[in-house]
Amino acid sequence: IGDLATQYFGDRGLFCAGRVEDGDLKRVAKATGATIQTSTNGIFEGVLGTCGKFEEKQVGDERFNLFTECPNALTSTMVLRGGSEQFIAESERSIHDALMV
């Protein structure tokens, strides 16, 4: 999405994102009940998804878009932060082990 479109939506209180990875786009569409569109032509209410709350949060140097209270959500996301890659890798393994029990 271009800068002009981003400004247009922003002026109207709408959030838009560009260069969203395919997997992320599909997960959000599934959780919100939306249908992925390739054009803004012919959009109708039936293709729009819903979520109870949308937030954009900054954690460290990265920004995250949080969709909560989605009608079809089956997953959750955990954001891990730490002082080194080794710490993050160990934390990830520990969480994986705990979830697989």
C-alpha cells in the first residue's frame, strides 16, 4: 500500500498495513472471519472480518499489531525478549516443551 493510501485511510481513522507476510495475512483473515481481497472494488460487508479490539503496540524496536477478541481465534501469540539469542532460543524450547506435555 502506498503512502497516499496510508494517509487517506489514516485521515479517516482507519489503520492499514503494507507488505504483510502471506502467512500472517491468512491467520488474521481466518481469526477475524474475513476474506482476503486483491482490490478495493466491490467490497461488501460479507468479506469484512471483525475483532473486539485492535491495537498497535511497540515492544522495544518493533511494532506489533494486536487483534484481540476475534470470533474465530484458535491461537495466541507470545512475544519473547531477552538479552541474547541463546536466552531466547532456550526460552522458546522451554515453552515448546511445556505446551507439548
